Amino acid sequence: MKKTTFTDTMIRKLKPAVSDYSRSEGNGFTCRVMPSGSKTWLYLYVFDGTRRKMNLGSYPEVSLEKARRRFDDARRQVKNGVDPLTEKEQALRERQLSPTVSDLITEYIEKHAKPHKRGWMEDKRILEKDALPAWGKRKAKDIKKRDVVLLLEKIVERGSPGSANNNFKIIRKMFRFAVQRDILEHSPCDGVVMPAPLNRGDRVLTEKETQTFWNNLDTCHASDEIRRALRLILVTGQRPGEVIGMHRKEIIDGRWWFLRPERCKNKQAHMVYLTDTALDLIGDKDGFIFESPVSGKPKDGKPREPQPIHVNALAHVVRRNRDLMGVADFTPHDLRRTASTFMSKIGFSDEVIDAVLNHSKQGIIRTYNLNSYSKEKQAAMEAWERKLQSIITGAGKDNVVSITTAKGKDRSTA
């Protein structure tokens, strides 16, 4: 019988059947084809009288050339009296007990970040940008305090102190996770201090920065949906994640935006008064107001369910367009803080501003003060709209000029 020699073209043309089947080149080097169409390289052999089956990887992720090398190595071990499957199992066990930093990042994202953090993709982005290239191939147990300090210093020195702080927070959390899962005895972050001074909760755009941000936003590399969402955060003072996830069914009575408890960070239902500017930014679209461009596009042969743009896209656009915006380092959340600060300057009380922002009431106030502040919320939002209009247009504070993103549309009499 003529010996079959695998070629890439031959493997690629193998078609799925009703049940799985195999093709062999000889000496146990085999390709198995499943009804789903997936193809797996196998090494079939006998060791100590027992039939063994070793998985060499999936095609095309593992090429024919790479699979053949793995087969040759495994066959050589069998000839030398070593069971390659046992060796492979031992190597896997060693990797589980002493993972690389790359393995630890994957485990942290899958086992902790995804199940517990809505913003898990930001953790993944941060870890993959700096920690992974620097430490990915090293054993997690070999990372020392000095490694952490040097990595953070490098980030600070390239002019990104805020990014250094964010890296430290996530890296520290990942290594604590490793200690909790008994991967490590101690965290290399123990004793490391925050690499840059913390400016938590104090970034507020000035009037000039607010005007520059609003007017320069149209020149930035961003979709219309992203631009409108960023402006709406400033107009309403609401959290970026709540704004980007807005759905038409949440808008009731034409002027109020109702957020269910599961949509809010503090799990408390919330009502937001929508000014003319807010309504113009929202527009007339049904479904998700800021719908992701991938909604409805096929995935695995099935149309995707409609979904909003991911909240991380807002921060990404701000970072990427910082020079075009002409405003020093800020985040989408700082737009919310800016709105609340200006409402305070206008003269509204902390209680009213907390109601606008949906901050949780504390202590005895939480028990006895059940006032929804609807009238006060409306007054605060309308006053902030007038102030914002005067900032953006450069008009006097008593000269209210309508700002609209919908040409020729006026909701002031609606």
C-alpha cells in the first residue's frame, strides 16, 4: 500500500461527515475530523501494552509543520522508553502550580475580573499593555518587589503618572488574587507605594476647558454616538456607563429618564430630568440610543443581539484625541464631576445635587428622607443647562441661547 504523506492542502480539504473520522500518515500520526468541522492532530501509540492517544493541537492553530515536530518529539520519547503523555501531564501540572505571569493574567481575568467587575475589559487592557510585555514569560513566583517598582517608574517616566497608578492598582489586585488562590505565598506589591500623587475626585473642567471640550469635540476622531454620549454626560451629570447604556424605553413622559436599580451603580432606581439640550443629544432613535456598530452583524452564523457601545470606548476616545480636544488630562467621569461642581457654584444644596447624581443617602437621612426631589432636580438641571449654554456660546449668563445637535429642531415649546 502506498504511504500517505500529509500536505497542508490535503488537510485543509478534509470535509466533515455525519460522524467523526480519522486520516493517518502512518506510525500513529493522525488527523481527526469532527462533524463540526474542527480538526485535531493526534499521536496514537502503545506504551507498556496500553493504547495511548496524545493530543498534538488543533488545525489550523497548530500547523502541519508544527504538529509533525511535536509528533517526532513524542515518538522519539516512546522509542527511548518514556511515555510522552505522562511528560505532558507533568508539564501541565507544573504550569498550574507555578504559572507564568501570562497564565496568571488569564486566570485573573477569567476567574475574578469577568465574574465580579463590569469594567473587566479595562483590567485586561491595562495588564496587557505594560505587565504582559515586561513579565509575560516569567514565572509569577519570580516577580519581586523591585520588578514592580521599576515597571511603575518606567510608566511615570514616559509621562503617564495616572496610568502608573492605575497599573499598580490592577497589578496589586492580581497578585492578591494569586495569594488567595495559593498560587503565591506573598505578593510582590506588598510595601510598594503608589507611584504618583493621587488626585482622586478633584479633576473639574474650568469654564474655558468646558467650552474648548464642547467646541473641539466635533474635530475629534470619534463616531457621532460617542460625541453625543460624552456631551450628554456633561449635560446630565450621570455616570458614563449609565449614559452609554441608555435605551429608548427608559425615557418616560417625554422629559424623564428612568434608570432601573440594576442599571445603577448603587442599585437604587433613579429619575433624571431631561432638558432641551439633553433631548437634542438623545435624538429620536429607538432601541439603544448609543448602539454598538457590531449590533445585528452575524457572529458564528447568527445575528448579534442589539447592544450599546462599551463604556470603555468613551475613555479610549478621550485618550486618543486629547491633543485635538485641547484639554489637559481628564476622563469621562470628570465631566460628571464638572456638572455637579457647577451646580454647586450656581447655589444648589448638596442634598439636591446628590439627588441629581443618584448618590446614596447616608445614616438616618437614608431611613427617613424619602423625598424624590423631582422639582428640585428639574430646577437644577435647567439652571445648569443655562449656565452651560452661556459657557459654550460665550453669551452672558442671562442670555440663553439654544444649543442643539438636531438642525432646525426646537423642543423648548414641546
